[in-house]
Amino acid sequence: MNTRLIQKRENCGLSRKELAVSIEVSISTIEKVEKGTRRASPDLALKWGRKIGIKETQLFKYFFINKSDIMSCGDGNEPLQPTG
């Protein structure tokens, strides 16, 4: 669950539906990204971030880092795998 992203959307006073309509994606896409079952594409992250006031330099923190990325074993040279 991406609580940071959900909180940011809610702080902007947007429902999932309102956000989806404004950035031209389905509500299920919003739900899946917020639940962590799908990763946002860079283009989607940029549109979404602009809508809810996330600076471009902060997009990675909101959209692409999760505990499994940070806690994985390995040398850090493995490519990130999509989660959905």
C-alpha cells in the first residue's frame, strides 16, 4: 500500500475518480498503483505528480521505491522488475 501517495492525493481533496478523470486514466489504474499491485509508468507518474503537487525530483520517492526494492538482497545491479 502506497500510503504516502494516497495521503498526498487526499490532502489535495481529490477522490480516486477525480484524479483518474483529470489525468485521463482509469480508476482501476489509480487503485492498483496506490495498492502497490502495479507500477506507474514514468509518464503516468509525471502527470499524476503534477496534479497533486509532487516535484519532479521527488517522483522516484513516491512512485518507484517500496520496501521490497530497498530490502532486496543483491548487489544493486539487478534491473527493477515490474510489479504488475
